[in-house]
Amino acid sequence: MLGKKIGKMIEGKEAPQGPSGVSGTGKPAEAALLWAGRLAEKPEQEAFAFQASIAVDRRLAPDDIRGSRAHAAMLGERGIIPAETAEALDAELARIGAELEAGTLEIDGGAEDIHSFIEGVLTARLGDPGRMVHAGRSRNDQVALDLRLYLRRTLPELRAELERTLSVLLDRAEEHAASVMPGYTHLQRAQPVTLGHWLCAWACALDRDRDRLGDALGRLDECPLGSGALAGSTLPLDREAVAAALGFRRPSLNSMDSVADRDFALEIAAACAITQTHLSRFCEDLVIWSSEESGFLDMGEAWSTGSSIMPQKKNPDFAELVRGKAGRSAGNLMTLLNLLKGLPYAYDKDLQEDKEALFDSLDTLQSCLRIFRGMIAAARFNTGRMEAACTGGFLEATDAAEYLVKKGLPFRRAHEAVAMIVRDCIAAGQQTIGRRSLEELRRYSPLFDEDLYPALSPSSGAGARNLPGGPAPGEVRRQIGVLRKRLEN
């Protein structure tokens, strides 16, 4: 019951009105003193700015207010502070949140962090009641809570960006389910596939990325508030009620782990880096396809830039930038790994550095997904050029070998026979096995017959690969259906 009541208060359903005289704008006059404690000397301005984090953690303001409202309501319910004080705190915190959202209250860039700024405004407006909000709470568990609340709020938005990008990929894959093109290994033409198959491959990767973010959401779903600095509190806090009010599955199990843990930040940074790596690889393909040598793709002028010196140029700069920004995300992951690897297992000020790298990874991935999605939606594929590129280069060689296997020849002998055909074709200046007469082919194996030739066309080669996961048009459409169903679920 307590958890439900606190939840209603912080959602605004039972937000009480504050007493008269406490709704002014108020300035955080005591913000610099909130954490002073026994220290008589303040840091010099440069030193204060060095350890301040307000420029980075200001985006946590809604989460800090939400957590503080739940904490204040619990303090009142448990009799740790007077009930009327808890109500005044809740009302004023709600007012501060509304003013920040409306822009009528500006965050002071000279504050130490968003937590001290909000508490400073609260104290300036309420006086001693404002000083009661921090009972049973440390900045250590407060910041751990705020970061988890922020991620629970923003990761679903990032997953939605992934889903929208997936949907565009699947639309284009369906459009080109039967468009034949060369598949490559080692950047060498290998076997005929379909463009729809290629785009589905990208969609499969992004689908796993979406799952990774969902897994991370599940693992961060526990409430650290009530862990204090590292050892909890002697006050009769109700951690279960606060966790329920804030929508967490449970309070965290161990108070020291609660303030030391940044596994969830690592996991999310890794998920972002993996997704960025996928986008980078996709964009590498786009850059290659848009070259004159390939000619598979026209990016369109909206997704290209000109040259400062060469009038004819149309450069795939947006794809290149997405590719380049993957390095930032990988670097952010390395930053967090190196940040944590040498820390003793409790709270250390080093952990303040977790947010800049993590936030940058989230922001970068969101913008890259939007840009990539726009490029794919607008891309004009030269399917005629793609299909023509399947002729020459002996993409049909594996089909010829498997033809012999179907006739009963062991694969290694079939492989050797076709390899000899390819060698002799090259020596004779012929670019396809189909240029050889049946009489010539039977010199390598008597199993060849007239039914070989239809099987060597690019469309036949792609269409015959209809096993689950293959590039045949019908199978590609099945894959698209599976991925669409996953999106719906």
C-alpha cells in the first residue's frame, strides 16, 4: 500500500499543495555548501569547475526529481520526517520539475551537479524542510538511482529508433527480394545472391542489437536507493516501497554493490558499440556500392556532398561519417572499461566520469540510426548493374561443382574438375563456364549434360539456394516475415 501511495504522489495523482510562501523561484544560495561537511575551505574556482559535473548530468533533472519525490514520500510515511513536511517537499519538487520543463527555471551552470542544484533550489524555497529531503540518502545511491531511471526512460526510445530502422530495411528487402547481385567474400565475387538477402542480413544484425538493449534494460531493473554511501542507513527506510513506487522490480540486493555497480553502463555502452560496428560495416558496403567501379547504388544528392576542388565529385559523406562515428562508440566503451578496472569496490569519485562516455554513445547511436535510415529509404539501387556483375568472374563455379555432386561425384573430385575448367577458361579468355561446349566440359567429367546450362544463370543460382537462410526470393520473403513478426512482438 505504501508503495502505491508514493507512486501516486510522484505521478501527480495525489500531489499535495505546498504551504503558502514556498512557491517562489528561489535561488540555490546554499548549493555550494550542501556537501561541505567538515571542510572549512572551499576549492578555488578552477578546482571547483574541475570536479563539477553539471554540464553532463543536467539531463538527469527529471529523474533526480522523481527519485527525490519517492524518497520524501517514504520518509513521511515512515515517520522519519513530519507528514506535512513530506507533502511540502513533494509539492515543491513537482513545481521545480514543471518549471524546468517549461523553461521558467534555468539550471545554474555554476552548480556542482544536478543533485546539488535541485536540493539547493528546494532549500532556498522551503528552508529547513528542504534540508530534510536527504535523510537516509547519500549522493552515492542518489546518482546510481538517477542514472538507472534515466536509462529506463531513454533506452526504449533508442530501441524504437532501431525498430524504425529495421522496418525500413525490411521494406527495401521486400522490394528487392528477387533482385540478383553478386555476393562477396574477401571482397571477391563469390556466388549470386539477392539484394533482399543482403538487406535481410543487415536487419538480422540490428534485430540482435535490439535484443541486447532489451536484455540490458532487464538487468538494470533494481532500485539502489536506500543503499546510502555503501552501508545503508540506521533509519527505518522502506526500500521495497520506494522500489515499487519507482517501477523497479525490486531493491538492489547488496548496498555496497549498489553504489559500486556500473555493469549496466558497460553493457549498454557495449550494445551501442556493437550496433555502431554493424552500422559501420553496412555503410562500408554503401560506400563501395556507390563508387564508379561498382555502380550498384546512387545515394542521391540529399545524402551526398560535393568537393571543395573537384566539380564532378559526389561523395558519400553521410555513410562515411556513420562509419567514422563507430570509433567514438568503441572508444567510449574502452573509456568505461578502463575507468572501472582499477577501482576498489565501493563508490569512488572516478565514477562521475561514467556518464559523459555513456551519454555520448547513446546520443551518437540515435543520430546514426536516423541518418542511416534516411539513406536506406532514399537509396536508388542499380539492379541491372548488379545482375550484370554476376556474369564473369565464375560465380557459377560452385553451382557447377554441386551439379556434379548431385550426379554422384564426390565433392572434392567435383571441386577439382570445376577448378580445372575455370583455369582453362581464363587461359582461353572466356569469362563463364557456360561458354564452354558440352563436348569440352565432358573432358573434365562425363557427368555433364545439357541440363547444366540453365543452372548456371545468376537468377537460377540464387533461386536454387532456397534452404532456410538462403537468398532465394521466396526464402527471403519468409525471413522478412519472421523479422516483421519479431518487431510486432
